[in-house]
Amino acid sequence: MEDPVIENLKTICLCKNIKKGTILNAIHGGYHTVEAVNRKLGTGSGDCKGERCGPKIKEMIESLLDIAL
Ligand code: FES
């Protein structure tokens, strides 16, 4: 199993250098859609416009909340 500390340091939004742990905190803090996380953290506002990080954030929300978006 991966070390959760290392796991949280993984960069999810490469354009904006935003880490997994930061995104998890936002989801835990009540930001439950990709758009809400993007507005809160600035993910999705880089050069790729969220093409790379958007699907990963969606997956994280779905698995954390056990829902399908
Ligand atoms: S990886 Fe997040 S905006 Fe490009």
C-alpha cells in the first residue's frame, strides 16, 4: 500500500501544481463537484483548461463520496 503522505504529495493539476492532498481537503470541506473544486483551488484554469486534472478530480470526488457524477 502506498504511503498516504507521499500519495497526498502527488501533483494532480500539473498546470497549477496543485497536490492531491489539497484537493482531498477541498472535497472534505464540502466542494463536491469538479467546478466547485476548480473555483476554490484554481485547478482547471491552467493551459490545458482542466483536460488533464478534471477527470482525476472527478474520480476523486466519486470515490471519496461513493457517488457517480
Ligand atoms: S492540469 Fe489542471 S489545468 Fe491543466
